[in-house]
Amino acid sequence: MIPAITTTPVTENEQQHEQNQIDQQQAIGQLEKIRSSLRALQDAVVLLDHNDGLEWWNQAAQTLLLLQAGDKGNCIFDFIKGPEFRDYYQAISISGETSNHGVHMASWRDPKRYLRCEITPFGDNKLLIIYDETRLHHLEQMRRDFVGNVSHELRTPLTVLMGYLENFSEQEDMTPQWRRGFELMTQQTTRMNRIINDLLLLSKIEIEETHQLEYIDMTKLLTQVYDDAQAYNQEYGHTIHLHIDTYDGLYGSEMYLNSALSNLVINAIKYTPKGGNIEISWTKTCDGCCFAVTDDGIGIADTHIARLTERFYRVDSSRSRATGGTGLGLAIVKHVLYQHNTSLHIKSKQDVGSTFSAKFPMSQVRTSVNN
């Protein structure tokens, strides 16, 4: 007789325990795959703990930062030098938000190498990725040099043309047909001269690694922008308001920032039908200060907003030329704001109006020297 085989039934708790073990093993396997992928990356990846200490890094980070096993737990600032990285890191720590472009900097060990650092906070930790953008930097430098050199070369012959056109236009015995022709040529050479000047300004802003940085009294600067706008506004008849609720200033280049902010205000005047309303504001936020220009003008369709800061991009070519635009104004604004650690934000609705704003991080804000 074959003896009966008895089996012990598996309890629900044992089944759950076995499933938990399987899930844990799968999670460990997935984590190891992720770590293997990160190790294979050519870009440096560093995981930072809540005390800004090194918790884990890949081979590329070990090579770039000269890390050793005993460096675990050491502060990231012991390995990455430079005030721009510290300011960027602290701004991310305060806001808890990821910057859309990170921070660009020359390598602290090799000035010929250019790096971009991006930090992504998650929980109490942060993920730091360092990209080597040396080749891209050199290509951008070649493009900027080309644009700058061509603009300089065009300026001399254009100046000669403008001089002769001005002399010929003053001839009293010129027929109406020829006079109209010279007027059109003068208008076009004047417009070309404005384009070249804007190209040279844009090239200068891009090429200069650093500007003469100083404390900027934003109350004084915006009052000047407002006064200039009122003078430009005489033929438009808009109502322009200036709203300032903080005396905090900025650390940066006053000349370039004045050019950028004035550009935004002048654009609001030009693209708002006569008798409209425009508000210029400077307000304090929880993580810095915000400049904004709001109008009730013609507005911009959503399809155009993402491309507005591209060189020579026009929503309406005929309208832009009629207002004397070169198609480079917002590109200049974009680069000036970028060098002040912020970017241009655009909200607009057709036939309702637009708001152009820039939120300056706390690292860029300075308390008024008069306080």
C-alpha cells in the first residue's frame, strides 16, 4: 500500500512573503540596471544627500572630479569650484525647482573645457549631471565670430552708401520720380543700418564672458525706462502705469539690462492699438523679484510664442517692418536675461493682450544700498 502524502497548506501570509521577496528581487535587478546605465554614461552623474554630500557617482564623475572611495559624504563644493555653481546650487535649493538651462561654466581645472551643470531635486536628495559642452561652445564661438565679423565688414560700405544717398537727396533740381527712389533707398539703408547695429550688439553680448557687474537700483532704472517710454508714447496715446512694490535691486550689467527692459516696453507700445493700457511692474516674490510688462494689445497666437526669441522670427513681417523692427530685439532680450540667470516668460492671447516677464532668482537680487 502506498502511504498517503500529506501537504501543509500555504498560508496567505507565506504567499504574501514570497511575493514580496520576488518584488524585492525584481526591484533590486531594475536598480542595478539603472546603475549600470548611469555608469556607462559619458556625462558625469552624482547623487547628493540632504547635506549636499556625495552619496553615489559614476565613472565619468569620478574621472572629472578626481573622486575616491573615501570621498563619500564629502560636500560637493569641495570638488566643484566657482561662484556661479554655488549661486546656481543655492538658488535651486531655495526654490526646489529645476532650472531650464542649468549653469554654464569653464572647467576649474582646464579653462579650455566648458561644462554645463544641471541639478534635479527629488525628496531630500539631488541629482547632479555635468555635461562636457566644449565642442558645442567652440562651434557657437565660431558662429558668433562670423556674425560679428560680417556685421563689421558691412558697416563701412553701408556708411558710404548712406552718405552719398544723403548728398544726392539734397539736390533741389531732382525730379519727383528720382526723389521718391532716393527716399526709398534711404529708408532701406537706414533699416539695414539698424539691423547691423543690433547684430553687433547681440554679438557683443554673446562674446563677452563677463560684464562689468554692479548694483542696479531698479527703482531708478525703471523710472528711466518709464520716462523714455512716455516720450516714445506721444504718437500712440497709451496710458502707461509704473508699479513698484520693492526697493530691492539686482546685481548685473545696468547698460544691458536697461536695453532689454526698454525693448520689452517699446514693443508693448508699438503692438498695442492707440489709446491702450500698459503696465510696467517690479514686484517681490517668494524666491526673488519679478519684472513684467502687460498690455491690452493685439496679442500673439500660441503657435508663435515658442519662437519669438529666435533671430529674425516675425509673427507678421509686414507689420514688423512698418513699426521699424529688426527682428532681433527679443533675441537681445533673451541673451541679456540669460546672463542675469533668468529667462523670458511670455503669456499672450490674441485680441486680449500680452505679458512679458522675467523672474530674477534670489542669487541675483540685492537689497537696496539705501536701506
